[in-house]
Amino acid sequence: MRPVWAEVDLGAISANVATLRERSAPAAMCAVVKADGYGHGAVPVARAALAGGADVLAVALVAEGVELRDAGIDAVVMVLSQASADEIDTLVAADLDATVYTASGVAGLADAARRAGRTADRPVRVHLKVDTGMHRVGVQPEDAVALAKTVADEPALELCSVFTHCAVADEPGNPFTAKQLKQFDRVLADLDAGGIDVACTHAANTAAAIDHPASRRDLVRCGIGIYGLAPAPALAGRVELVPAMSLHARVSHVKRVAAGEGVSYGLRYRPRTETTIATVPLGYADGLPRRLGSNGGTVLVGGVPRPIAGSVTMDQILVDCGDAPIEVGDPVVLLGRQGGASIGAEDWAALLGTIAYEIVCGISPRVPRRYVEATS
């Protein structure tokens, strides 16, 4: 077996859910486990999130919800985007909660519900998404009442919630979040005036749950935070979160390289003095961004940050270890802690001009996941 693995601390997942739930109380907690649990593994993450107090799970795709059902998870699972016509029957059969924001989406869902024999005694649960300014998906505010009435008039459908999504909640002080919430409240007032009973409302993602108390409503939908990562550097440390994923490997080859010799593709990395170069057997096919080395990325060997030497290649990286006594089999930490040093997904993100979400979601499925139950 290739000596490469990602370790996922399920205890950290549970603890992070509990922390965010306490922060957001009395709101209920929806744990977002889409994209294979942000690269951590959807099924184990879902179970850990439920153990930590999550009331609802959320996914992006019908297939992601089916994966949870096939694993025996019977909690409420919400699909965050409107399902396509080809997916609706599968959504209903798997007893997933549907999101809608178009008349055609409601009509198709109602037809699928009737085909499945659903009635008012066992309706398909429906969530109406309102676009309050992000302009990704959602019904326009002026059309929300009519669409909600369409759902309410269908005996095989049940309107369970109305929700929206915050576009800039990870930017403290940005007034657009308050503007979105004000627009959301206008829609809710219109629904009330139209005689539409809304049992649950929600707007908060992790950033809003942390920084915008007015957004918490009846439910918060936390994604990146349950994996122990702050939604943005400005929010780091606002709540105590434990990173759940660490990335590990072992040295596969060691050689001495003379001063001035080129290393890796392009031969652009040239050590100024004779040095030890260690080969570590994972690369951009495993989720290490190719520019990580050229942008100053390091890994931990012997508890010391050591520079990636040159370009990340598809299956391997080279690491400049100076004169340290490195041997084949020595442990390498790419994300996580070794000795007194640590490297986080946020560190990679800062070097690469991206966000921590992209880093963890990008760790390839060919990297085996190992699960531990206790927080680190």
C-alpha cells in the first residue's frame, strides 16, 4: 500500500457540531455534508455530526443523499438545490427533502410525489429557497408568495421551510448581510400576509452563525465549520474549532543533490548548497496544488517545516531537508501537526490565493481516509 493517507478525526467533527450548535442556540443544527463531506467522507462525517447534535443533514446532489440512505442513515436529509427532472423520482423514493424555486420544479416534484403514491398523510417535504441578492439560485422575492401557495395547494407536498443564503457573511462589517436579512424578512411578512404558514426559516451558513446573530433563525446550516475550519481569516478564533483532517505520508526515497543542481520539472529549484532531497509519494493527482512548491509551500519532516523543492508533480513531491538525517519511511505531515509545528488548510489557501474549502475538498479520493474517534 502506498504510504499516503488522510486522517479524519470524527471526534473533532462531533465537537465542532456541538460548539456551533451551542453558539447558535436555540436554533437547530443542519450539518452540510455535500461534496463527500468536504472531502472528509460523507457517511462517517454524517454519523459523527448526528452524534454531535445535528438535527438535519444537507447535501447538494440527489446522489449524495442516496449515498447516505444506502448507508442506513435515516435522519432528515435536505437537497440544497432543486433536483433536475431526471432526479426527482429518485429523490422521492429515497425520502429526501426537496428544495424548490421554480414553478416547473414544483410541478415536477408534485407529479413525482403522486407517482410514488404520496398523499397528505405522507407528503414530500419541501423547502422554498428565496434569492435575496446572491443571484445563484432561488425564487425572486416578488414571486415567493405565489410559488409557496403552489406548494401549499399540492396535497402530496408539505412546505417545511423557507430559506435563503448569505453571500458575504464571511466579511465582518459588510452591510450586505443585513440588507439580505431585511429582504428575507419582507418575504416572510408577505408570506404571512398571504396566509402561508412557515414552520421554519433559515439563512445562516457557518460564517453567519458565528458572526450574525440575527441570521440564526430556526435553523443554521453549517458546512466548513463542522470540519474545524474558519470560513475566512477574519473569523478565525471566534469559536473554538478543531480541524478534522490531517494529511500524511512517508518518505519514499532520499538522495544528496549538489549545489546548483536543478530539481523537479523545469529544474527551477536549485539549492545553494549541497542538500538532502526527500521524495514524498503524493502530488497534484492527490490534491496538492501544482503551484504549492513555487509559492513557498512546506511540509513537516522531523517536526520542522521544510520547503517543497520545485514543482509538485502528479504523484510525488521533492522536499529540501538540508543536512537533516532523513531516511526512507520517515513520517511526513502535509496538513496537521508534527512536534511543535503545524500546517493548516488555511496556510495553503493563503499561499495560493484561495480558501480552505477548496483545499480540503480537493484532496483526491485516491488518498485513503483513516478515521479516528477521539479529538486530537
